[in-house]
Amino acid sequence: MLEDLDDITFEDLSKFRKKEEAPDFPLVRIVGQQQMKRALMLLASNPGIGNMLLVGEAGTGKGTAARGLKTLLPNLEVVKDCEYNCSPGDKDDMCLACTSKAKGKLEVTAGPTPLLELPIGASEKMIFGSFDHKGRFKPGIIGRANKGYLLVERANLLGSDMLLKLLDVSESGVHKYREGKKEYVHPSKFVIIGTMNPEDGELDDEVLGRFGMVIEVRSIKDIEERIEIVRNVETYRNDPKDFVEKSRRETLAFKERIANSRNLIKRADVPKKVQTAIDKVAKQVNQDNDWVKGTLQQAALANAAFDDRIWVTVDDVAEVADIVLGHRVEA
Ligand SMILES: [Zn+2]
């Protein structure tokens, strides 16, 4: 078995999953990688933290973990047949079709929070949308990802310009599409979960700094853990549905914990003492700006809520400081 350790990786698993259309590998069954799993759950608890990047070699399970988040996300109440998942209660943030329908009564339905995957090599049209021959706007993936998450695997291969364009839309929550003289505007509020393998090339500091959290994912060296990984991957490959079913209870427990965190965050308060701590650590790494401090605060809020608390402490700030600030520290 030991000689197989280097052959079976999560990279291999993701090819298998695509071929077989198997259900996603459960996040709760990923061995080790505590920091990555925790950060993903914090992001599911509080999309307000902003965009996240997972950096590590191929086969460390970054994409598999991100996909595993799908089953942990809460359901959304959306306007029926809306291409942008508009929320019926949020009249100021609706697409044109819903805005015009909103004068009457909107039909409401519930659906899972979208976690869409940007295919590698996707065209601009696929990402940003386009007008069809009748002049109607057809949304791209960033329209359909509204209110959800967008997984961008090997994000550095997209190129800085395209990544910055995606980050701009994600941060503003609105997409203004222009083609010649025609323009179409629609809500596009999504959180990017990017992955990158440094062997594919580096990312500009400017682009890197725009990610709220950056997590370094290292391959697991512990032999016991590696054996457990191989065992899990093999069991999953033999019968993916059964493997997912056996993890259902644990998956549901985390889904409830995330839903609970989202409710707690609405009531949570950041005391003066914690604000002062945020100011202090941001200054220490020359990041005394509101955007970075806001990100740190949102991550600390999520950290407290995920542990079932509405009171945020200085320890919460310390626990998330590395993933929010680590990539901003000048070498
Ligand atoms: Zn709509």
C-alpha cells in the first residue's frame, strides 16, 4: 500500500469525479489540512470576509475541499426563474426582470447557494456574458454565481487582467457589461475561492493583495495521515454515493453550524478592545487601511460565530491574523 501513496492524489480524484459524475468528495472526510478546512468554513459562515486563495502544490486537495463546501452552504430564498438568484426581500439589489416584476407579486422558491466552477480555459463570453442575435443579454457564469461562490481553479493561469476584472466585479457586487454601444447591468455579488499551484507561475502582489484570505496548503507528510487519505480516496472511488452517504450526518452537523454562525454574525458586536487590537496588528505589518482592517474584523466575527459566540475576542483576531495578513507582509 505504501508504494501507492504518491500515485493517488486529490488531483487524480478530481479527474475521476468529472468522468463519473460522482457526488463531490465530502469536506469533512479530508484528512488533516485544519487551517484550510477552518478557513473555508469561516468563509461559508461569513461571505463578508471576501475572496480567498488556496495556494499549494497539485494533489493537496485544494479544489476538492472547495467543492466539498457546496453541501455545507445554506439554502437561499430566490425569485423563481431568475437567472441571477435575486432575493425577493432585497428590492434594491435586483436584476431588471425582477425589478419590473416586483411591482406585482414575485414567485419565490428556495435553492442551494450556488458554488459554481469556472472551467479552465473559459472564454470571456462564458465568464462575463454576451448579447445574443436578438440583442438580449445572456448572463455568464458571474451572473449565475450571484449570491454565491465562484471556484476558480489555477487562478494564476487566468492572467492578472482577467483576475483583476473578476475581483472588481466581486467587490462591487455589480457587473456592467458593454459591447459596442450596448450596455447591460446586473447584480453579481459572489465570493471567489481561487486555487493556485506556485509551479504554474507567481501572482502579482497587486492581485494577491486583493484576496481577503490566503491559505498555504502543504502536502501531508505524516505517514498515518497519508495512509488514511489513500484509504478514503479508494473507498470513495469504489462507491462514491455510499461514501458520501456515510458522511451525511457529519456533513449535516457542519451545515447546521454554518447556518447558526450566519445568524449569530447578524447579532454579533465587536468591542472597542478588539477594534484596538485590529488597529494594532494592521499597523504592525504596515497595513493600516480600512479595507484590510475590515477584512480582519469580518474574519474575527466568523471565527467567534463558528465557535457559537456573539462576543468577539482579541484571541479571535489572533487566530485569523495569519491568513488575513500573512500574504501582505513585505519580505
Ligand atoms: Zn432577478
